[in-house]
Amino acid sequence: MPESTPEDKKVTHLGGTIFLSAYVFGSIGILLYGFSINSGSRATIIGISILISGGSFLLGVLLGFLFGIPQTLQSSDENKDSTAYKVNTNLEQISDWLTKILVGVGLTQINKLPGLLTRLADALTPVLGNVPNSGLYGVIVFLYFLIAGFLYSYLVTRIYIGKIFRIADQSALEAVVEKLARQPTLDAQALDIVNQLLTGTETPKTTDEEFNKIIDRASSSARFTIFSQAQNLRHDNWQGNKKIMDRVIPVFRALAITDKSPFNHQYPGQLAFALKDKEPPDWKNALVNFNKAIEIRGIKNPGFKYYELNRAICKIAISDSTGLDENIKKEIVSDLREAAKAMDLPYIIENEEILKAWIEKYKIEF
């Protein structure tokens, strides 16, 4: 419960005293009525009376809460050149709608209220002793605790709910501000450690888990910069300087592991290229990541068909050491035919020894 002013405490204490007195007074009335019934069902009548009082009290608490929710004031003279964040007022709007509906329906149906109370009395009479005053007693218990619950809930809501909302909004805003204030530092840390790794100036003294956390905390713009640096380095060196692949692999792996988007296929795709082109090649893990990149990209996507081409090369390399299965052969041919839709496959075959040798060995035609 948020801190209260002395005035709030006085009002709350007074409200609590009134509520406790009213509840005790009502409970005494229930007991007196129950013991006034000359039958063996006194316990049943008292129990049902307690249930009626409790149900009507909770209904009153709900109504008091709806009517007591304060409205949030939004400033109308905010600086238009600055970014402003407004609190979510859905609960206030719902409260406003419901209270207006209840008041409107109540006013239009107020002439039916005596009839409704009469029907309530008739319904309660059999379960409250079935004596001449049973129905009146039931209605009194219902209205008494309904009003008590409404007044108490309204009082507590008016005093505390606004403060609770204000504290919650302030805490959320402070968390956002703190995150925004820390983000440049986190981005600088990620960019610095990646730069050390990619340039080879210094080997980062972090475990794989720590490195992944650093990349994960970086903003989307910083992650894009990191990806672009690693991608350009891989592209410029995959043929002439394969040792560079050992530098970019941790970066692509961290980006893929910490990626929160289910649609970015380039992280596992670039990781697969680097694993395939490293010295010695890691064919199996490259194949795993090519499969993942193709799955994310989509089978029917017309772009990035180098995935299929290089997946076929990975399968060829793996099958050379484990033996070629007929189903694997069909998959390789299917990947090559898919790649041929987007590139000059005969030219690539002439310049890719492992692919050229396999096609000549099995006399595959395109």
C-alpha cells in the first residue's frame, strides 16, 4: 500500500471503523433473526444469510471500485517536438463506460425497482425460514451489505488507487529511461568487442556465453552494424584468406542465437557460409545452418538461391565420406536445379571443383 498523508489515514481509519461497525451490526442482525426462527433449520438460515451478505458485499465492492477509479489527466501543452509517453487508460475507460451504462439503465428502469425487490423477496422467502418477514429480511440483508461494500470500496479506491497507478507508471517510466540511458554503453561495448575480434587486434577475454549476452543486449541498429561488418569481412576473404572465417563465425553464431525475429534468415545463412568456407570446412554444421536459413527464408522465395547451391555442396562433401544414398542424391540434384533458376549454374560448376567432380562422376545433366 502506498504511503498516505495524515488526512488519508484519518479518512481511512474513519472509513474502516464505520465499515467494521456496520458489518458487526449487520452480523448481529443475522444472528438475531436466525435464532428467532423456531425450527431446526437455524444453522441453515444463518449460513444462507451469511452467503447473501457476502455476495452482496462483494458486488458492492465491485461497483464501488468501478465508480471510484480516478481519471488520468493528460497534459495538452506538451512540447510537440519531443516524444511523449502517455499512460494506458483502458481500465479508466471501461470504468467510465460501465458506470454510465449502470447509471443510465438504473435511471430508465427505476420504476421497475419495487417489482424486482418483490421478486427477490419471494425468491428468498423459502430459504430464510418461510415466515411472513423472511422476504423483507432477505432484501434488507442484500441492500445493507451491498451499500456497505460499495461505500467502503469507493472510499479505499478513491484514496489509494490513484497513488498505486501513479507509482506503477513512474516505475515503468523510470525503467524505460534507465534502459535508454544504458543502451549507448551497451552498444559501444558490443561494437568494441566485435571490432577487436574481427580486426584481430586483441582476442576478447570472454566466454561464448558472455559474448552472446553482449550481442543480445545491443540495439537493433548496433546489431545491424555488427552484421554488416562481419558479412563484408567474410565476403572479401572467403576465397583468399580462409582464416578470417574463424573470426566471423562467433559473431554470426551470436547473432543467430540471440535473434528475436523469426524471419531473419541471413544470420544462420552467413554462419553456414563461414562454416563451409573455413579451413578445414565444418560441413555438418554448415548443412544444419543452411537448412535453417532455407526454412526461415521459405521454399518458394526466389531470392538467396546460393543457400541451395551450397547446401548441395555440403551434402556432396558429407556423402563422399559416408557414402551416397539415393535419396541424398535426389536432394542434391533438386537443390542444384533450384539454384539454376537464379544463377549461371554451368559457370559455377566449372569453378567449383567438388561440384564439378560429383556431376561428372554421376553424369548429372542440367
